[in-house]
Amino acid sequence: MQGRIYLDVFFVINFIMDYIVLSVTFSILGEQSKIWRRLLAAFMGGIWAVLVVIVMKYHGQWKILLNAATYTVITVLMLMIAGERRDVKKLLRAYSTMFVCAVCLAGICYAVWYHTAVGYMLVTGQLGVVQIGAGCICFCLIKSAVKKFLRVRRSFGSDLCKVELTIEKSHIQFLGLIDTGNVLKDPYTGKNVHIVRSDILSGILRNKDDYAKRHYRLVPFHSVGKEAGLIPVIDVECMKVFDCRRMIFKDEAVIGIYDGMLSGTSSYDALINAAVFRN
């Protein structure tokens, strides 16, 4: 490969590649990862790549050591930054998945570099940071739109889903119905409200103090056959929604507490606000 690539372009390329690899890795694993975490991890990966190039220019004998650090320490740090704290087993699973994704992406990049004009344009400086940045923004917008479409379609393909709530380090699992008719929002926080039967929560929320810790409050709602009313809601640390074995939603949540049955068949215990899959 002749010519030279400026370090700023080299950084941007590695930053984009690391971000794509991390995004695909967490998507395959079915785990949530906040965008700012992936950006921070990709930024660290890009900086490290530039440092490796600079060091190897003057100390070529360190190549093996630098490569070993890249594939072990740096990769693990990127995974830990991009995701939540994970045990050794989950970390190894994430590491192997990320390695496979990186190898596949490297093959794609090789094909693009040698079988298109992109490689020549980078070497000659015709393709700079501005063009790469614009392409990255377009890619992210398209990816986000496709992801939302597939997520909503997958979610509504099966109305019933498994739900897990985390309250005071306790976990409650039950069946929920993804309800397009549930458009209830908490006027105080602006968050979507999910309706759960009161008896599902009774094992953890036993007295007024337990409810008070969860910011117990009343919010107005409208339902079929009733013009208006108030429903008690609480905040929970985490709600996870699963489609088969794949997690499709994970976040803090506002839970509305409903006394009685949500359906005549008692086939589900909650109404999941479908709006969360469009956010």
C-alpha cells in the first residue's frame, strides 16, 4: 500500500469501525448499550489505533506487544465501557462475539479498499474527514430507521411477551401484552406508563413505606367505558421485555397499578406501552 493516510482520517476510520463492531456485537448478544457508551469506547479504540501507528513508526520491535495489548486489554476495556458490568462468562461471550464481528468487518473493509475507489481516494487525500463524517451520519440515520422498523415489527409479531421487573433487588417475571392502545404517559416525568396487576406486585410492595420509596403518585387516565380517572403509579429500577429469548427493551420504567383482571381470560398480567419501541 503506497502513499500515506493522515492520522485524523485514520482515527475517524477506526472510530467508525469500532462503533459498528460494538453496535453489531451488542445487537447479536441481545443486550442494551447506550449510544454515549459505545461512542466513548469507540473513541478510546480510535485513539489507541493512532498511538499504535505512531509508536510503531519509531519502535517497530514493539509490534507484537502492541498487537497483543490491542486484542486483549483494549478490547476488554472497550466492552466494559460500552456495556454494563459483566461477569467473566458474559465477558468471554461478548469478547468472542466481538472478535468474529471484527474479522467479518475486516473482510468487508479489505474488499472495499481493493475493489472500489475508496482506497485510492483515501491514500490520495480525496476523501477526508468531512466526507467520512457525512457518510457516517447518513449510515447512522439509516441504521436507526431500519432498527426501529424491525424492532416494532418483531415486537408486534407476537403480542404476548415475557416481562421482568426489578424492584429493591427483587425480580418479578410475568406475561405482558404489547398494547398499541395503551398511550398513557406520566405527566410528571413524560415517560410511558405500563399497566401491571396489583397482585403481581403485592409480594414486594407490602406497605405504604414500600410504595413511598417508589415515588407513589396518581396520574389521570382514560379507558374504554370510563371517561376519566386516576391510577396509582410507581417507578421501578428496571423493566426488561423479552421476545422469545431475545431482550427487546430494557430501561427504568413507570408502572401503573391496576386492581382486577386485565382480560377475561387472565392470559397476561400487564399491558406494555407499545410507544417504548418507537423511542
